[in-house]
Amino acid sequence: MLEISTEKNGKEVSVILKGRVDTTTAPQLNTIEEKLDGSEDVTINLNDIEYISSAGLRFFLKTEKKMRAGGGSQVLTHVSDEVMEIFEISGFADILTIE
């Protein structure tokens, strides 16, 4: 199960994710993409994410590329140790901005 909360404030989008990002739930992330049109920056809070599969990693990479192409940024915040380990093992910790 994945819960997604988004808030758009001008050209900034804040997203809070809760649950698991896996093959089953990753398609729900498309609702975030729709809100990014016309946005410069997106902050994604991962405090309540238990697990991220390769499908989730693809979403974060795609969003990173989209934001950079538009001159904006993506920042992932409140990343748990378990999820950070997934980012580090996959090499995504070197690509994504994680605070």
C-alpha cells in the first residue's frame, strides 16, 4: 500500500509518501508527475517509506531528469536508514539529492 500527499505552492511541490514503493504501487506515482508540470522544485519526504524497489528507483531517476531539464531540482528528505541503504547499493545516492 502507498499513500501519496501532494501540495503545490507556486512553482514548488511538496510530496509525502507513506508505505511501500514497489511494482504494484509504483504506478500510483504518476499522480505526482502530473503536478510537476510548470514546477521548478519538488521535495519528496520519505520518512514513512518502508521499502523501495527498482520500480521506485526508476521513478526518482525519471523525476530527477525531468526537474533538471527544466532548471529545477528534486530533493529527497527524511530518508530512513533502510531506504538509504537501497540508494547507496544501487548507486542512486550519488545521483539524487538526499537531505
